[in-house]
Amino acid sequence: MNRFLIGLSSLFCLVACSGTDVPVGEASAGTSGSASGGASGASGNAGASAVGGAATSGAGGSAQDPRSQALSYASKDIACSVDNDCCVVVDSCLDTGYLVGQGDRATVRALLDGASMDRCLACIPPPIQVSCEAGKCVAKEVTDDSLATNEVKGQLRSDHCGALDLDAPMKDAGSQFGCGVAPH
């Protein structure tokens, strides 16, 4: 009888003490749309996904914010052949931009679209010019955009690939840029 009670209590402990890192029921509560991190790409986050702004588990089983996943694609080490291989994707809520490759642009856009919009900033992202220099993508902040037309100014502050027609002074912007972000 004691063996039976010990075995039964061990079974209850096993069931009660077990857990999971997967949130249940949170991801679809009142949201629409989803974004998938997809296969590894530049980040190595196979299986990670963001649904309706909720952080979900990645390959390692730990919760990841869609913005952290988006940042993992940003790099100053993106190989390119032409300017259009290089892109800027802008998080309109946090007014932050990311230098990414053309192949990762849609994934990063989907991750940012799926991120929480609860605490957005009220600032204007910097105007960013992207180009391919010596086989690597480069992002440069336009320091005097007064030389640009309003159309070009808007394009420099939003998602775009390749260099825009502009002759203005610029400085290195790194791979992540925007309000309160130090160049990376």
C-alpha cells in the first residue's frame, strides 16, 4: 500500500511540477494578423514567431520579442553586389530603422508589424541612405536633408532599398538607427 501511495504521489508531482514555455491562449486574443520569423536566415532563430504582438518561443524555447528578432537581422556585414541588395526597414512605433539585406526585408517587416504598439514614441526617424560599398551594405544618416525634395525626405525616413538620388552630407549610421539608438 505504501508503494502505491508513493508511486501515486510521484505521478501527481510529475504532472503538477511539469511546465511549458509555450503561452496558451494569449497569442490570438483579439488580434489579427501574424508574422513568422521563418527559417534561420541571418539570425539563426529557426522556428521563432510573433503572433499579434505576443512574444513566442524560438528554437531555444525562450520567449523572444518580435523587435529583438528584427534586430537580429540588422548587420553591417551584409554582402551585396548592387545598392538594391541593401534595405532599410523602419519600426514606425519606436521610430527605429534596421539595415537588412533584400532577402530579409519582408521577414523583418512582418516581425515589426506583429510587434506591440502599446508604447510608441513621438519622434521622427533619421533620413537614411543605403548603398553597396566594397561588397557590403552601408547605411548613412543624411545630416542635411534640406537639399532633398519632400518626396525624397519621406522615402529616406521609411522602408526602402537602394540609394536614392541625393547629394547631401552624410555620416555612418550603423545597422540600427533612430530615436535614442546609438549606432551599432
